Amino acid sequence: MNKSIEEIVEDLVKKGDDPVYRAALDILKALYILYGSAWESELKDTLMGLWGIRGLSLSEIEEIEKRIPKAAEVLDKLGVIKVEDRFRADLGKPKPVKERFYEVNNLAALLRAFSSNREIDRYRYEVSGTI
């Protein structure tokens, strides 16, 4: 990774008009909230919460959601996250389920990059009632 996560986040913010880069930034925020790793289903639940706080309409959410695979690919190429297919347990099924697993390569740097993000603070307040 040539750039630090902080520099990559700054670049993503500058390119915020592009839905793929906006989705990439949202993935990083969700991984911050989830402490660096998550199954795709958990990631999408957290993203839905962030988008709900933002007050996005269903059509806007649908547009951003379509960009998640491309955004994850961009972050993977930048060396910020790792995405791989893994098997996870599902108590409702007799066999493990294959699902994508997202993981940040440097959690400490991600925590520094988003340490004072108001949107994340608002999400935490909404979900738990406290920051």
C-alpha cells in the first residue's frame, strides 16, 4: 500500500460525487463501526443504518447498493481491505453457508481516520442511545 488509509479516505472524500467512491467510503465507515471485519450480511445491515441516518430514499439506497461490489474491488486494489468468500455457520441450516467476508488490513489506521466522524457518532447514538 503506497498511501496511508488517511490519505485514501481524503481521496475518496474528494471523489465523493462518484457513487462508487461514495460507496467505498461507506464500506470503510461500516467496517469502522464493526471493528474491522464483517460478513456481507452484517456489513449491509450497518450500511442500511448509515444510509437511513442520512435520510436517503429507497431509490438512492438501491443505487448505492448496486455499487458495493465495485467499491469493495476498488478498496481491495488500494490495499485497504481484503474480501474473500468463506464458509460461515448458520444455525438455521444443516451446512455452512458461503458468504463474502470483508476485513480491513490496518484497523488502527482506520480507527484514526474516522475517529471524529460525526455520521458514525450519530449512527452509534441512534443504535445504542449513547455515543
